Amino acid sequence: LAKTTQPISMDSYEGQEVNITCSHNNIATNDYITWYQQFPSQGPRFIIQGYKTKVTNEVASLFIPADRKSSTLSLPRVSLSDTAVYYCLVGDNYGGSQGNLIFGKGTKLSVKP
Amino acid sequence: DAMVIQNPRYQVTQFGKPVTLSCSQTLNHNVMYWYQQKSSQAPKLLFHYYDKDFNNEADTPDNFQSRRPNTSFCFLDIRSPGLGDAAMYLCATSRGGTGPNQPQHFGDGTRLSIL
């Protein structure tokens, strides 16, 4: 199982770019990297997913180096509403009976005015 | 809008009294998951269904069971809730198949309290 390690918490100010790095040293060849966002009293929400290099969508970018042992979620110009917990998951397929969809401890991002 | 719906949002039961949590989806996804999330912790996968095939995580207590009568509905049964089972229970769905992790779509959970 590819275990992930993230910072427990991060602080930022409105308008700044935030980069959250996730380590996954034993990532497998078939594993993809997926990030979720969770607000209090809500279920996690999919943000972005990637396999290698860079992926960008309307809310974030995901940078994955060639060795794929880490990944960085980049949130441009954060606002107060981006205050949430961000989870990095690594796995393949739908999770399967191996249960490789394991949420790490997540990073609690606090955005201040 | 297509979504994952969990009812009720809050459920209170008594110690040892069986309780059932429900989840429905309009996404027509063939995989459905149940997670337990305790305060300030990450979601923990309990089990999932791929179509009708049930997959239990190794450390899921026997006290927790699940039913999936059709594609749209999935239930979590807690046979004899203990105080330690108080948590948020999250239901999620995804498309099955090989290839990249199909993103999971989560409901907003049912918060279970045990008296």
C-alpha cells in the first residue's frame, strides 16, 4: 500500500498561492494521485488527479516529478473559502479489495484575511 | 442534480440498539463505499460494493454490516452500537473499471451519536 505523508497544517493569507506537498515514496507503477478537499460537516470533494508531470483544472494544479515519489497541490490565489482539510490519496483502479484507497491524515489549510 | 444522498444527516441511537444508515445515488455508479470518520481524523474505509460484490476491509468490526439491494441504494447496519461507534459515516460512489482511480463522489454524511 502506498502510504502518504502530508504536513498536518498550513497557514496562508488571502490572495497567496498555496502549495501542499504529499510524499508517497512507495508509489506503484499503476497508482494515480488524487486530491480531495473537505469542509467541516461535509463529505470530501474531488479536486484533481494525475499520474505524472503536470495537471491543471479550473481550481488547482498538480505537479508530479519524474520519480513520482511526491506530488504538490497548488492552489492559486486562495480565499477564505479555501480553508479546509486537503487529502492526498494514492492508488489504482477503484480501490479493490486491497483497500488501497487510504486517506492519510490530511493537511488543514487555514486562510486568513 | 445527480448526487449522493445520505439520510438522515443526524442520527441518535441508544447503546446496543441496532441502527441503519442509508445512502442513495443518482449517478448510476457501480461502486459504493462506506467510510467512518471520527472527529479530527481522516475517513476510514469500512467496506465497498463493486456491483453486488461485497469487499470488507480486514479491520472492519463484525458489528458493521452492509446491504446493497440495487444500484442506487446502500445501507450500513450497526448491529450493537457502542460508544466508540459515534462518528460521521460517509457514503461515496465511483465508476468501476481499470485505469485511473475513478474519483469518488461523497455524500455529506450521517453523524451518529450514541446515548
